[in-house]
Amino acid sequence: MLEKPEIYDKLGVEGFINWDNAEIFQEVVKITSPKSILEIGFYRGASAFFWLYFSQATLLSVDSMRWEFCSIENIQKLLNYFGNRFAFICEPSEKIRHRILQQKFDFVFIDGGHTPDIVSNDMQLAADLEPTYIFLDDVDHSILQIFNRIAGSKYDIVARYYRKTTKEFIPMFLTKRKTNIVDDHLVLNKIEKWERIFNHPIEIKDFWTKCKDKIRRLSFRYY
Ligand SMILES: C[S@@+](CC[C@H](N)C(=O)[O-])C[C@H]1O[C@@H](n2cnc3c(N)ncnc32)[C@H](O)[C@@H]1O
């Protein structure tokens, strides 16, 4: 059992996530060794505390702070305690795209609004940032579908955790960016370029397996 540091209770960050969940966060940090974390969903700061406490990473946390019992005071407490490793944007995640798309994150934690439109936005944002890991809280069937639709071709689920609450166990999925992502557009551009150079149809066995349908369609023009 992980020993709770005094500072945890002193900061009073507990909310949806609590000390019983600490080991999950510690293990995820151990597996992923994050350097720069984006978190969507601060609430009272428990997950933010865990990211900062268990890792050496910088953390940008985003929250519109509209839910009852969100704690603005706790943002200040974490700023005081963790200094410039912590930064916060108080905005809906739907409005931060232009502010963060140029930044580099190797880990994104999605725990903001849980409606399909907000989760879709957050998933798309995370996928576009291309972090090595995306960690999802509260994964039910509909969130899994959104994950599969938006990020499933680029990320694999590598671990599942079940965090304990007073009433139930909530599934959390750790996903990792695939190393061999085939970008259809790049592949097709390459094929068209080669076709122009050689001026005759070319057979590229490797690509046949990688993006079958598109190449097959294309090949009707060649043969
Ligand atoms: C489940 S709580 C996050 C729990 C937190 N990670 C913890 O450690 O306890 C969800 C948070 O997402 C925020 N939220 C909801 N919709 C949002 C949105 N569209 N953009 C940003 N934050 C949002 C809420 O204000 C709330 O604080």
C-alpha cells in the first residue's frame, strides 16, 4: 500500500479521483515516463497532483471550472507547491485548440466533460497532438466507440485499470501511439510520383498489404 504524503491532505485536492487511485497513476507514470502532460479535467486537482507528484513532467491542465465544487483555490495551491512545472488554462476544451496545437505533449489525460460531443472534441485534439500516450478515464461503450473512430487506427490500448470509487469501479484505458502508422495520403502521393517517374505501372508489394483498398482502386487506372 502506497504511503500517503502529508501534503496530499494538506492541499485538499480530492474529488472524483482519490488516494485509493494513487497506485494507478504511479504505475502509469512508471510505464510512460512522461515529460510533458496535457490534462483535460482538473476539478479539485487530484489527478493533477498525482501527475506532478509521481513524475518530473510539466503539466498543463485545462478546465472550464463550471462544475459545482470545482476549486479555483486549488489551482493556486498547486501553483505554489509545484512552481513552474504546473500551468492552467481556464477555458472549455473546445476553445483551446489554437492555443495548444503548436505545443508538444508526450502524454494526454482525458477526464473532462463526459458527453459524446465533448469527448469527441477532446479525443480529436489529443490525436492531433500526436502524444506517445493517451490515457482515458471512465471508458464506457460510447467512449470506446469514439476512441475507435477517432484514434483507433493510430493508437493501441496497452493497459486497462479499474479505479475504485465508493460505489463502483471505473475503467481507465492507457493507449499508445502505433509505431508503424501508414498515412494513406503520403502513400498515394508516393505511388503517383513513382508512376510519373517510371511512366508505367509499378507493383509495390509492401504497399499492397498496407493500404489494400485504396491501392487496388488506384491500380484499375494502371492496368
Ligand atoms: C470528472 S471531473 C475531473 C476530475 C479530475 N481529473 C480529478 O482528479 O478529480 C471533470 C472536469 O471536467 C470539467 N469540464 C467539463 N466539461 C469541460 C469542457 N468542455 N472543457 C473543459 N473542462 C470541462 C469540469 O469542470 C470538471 O472539473
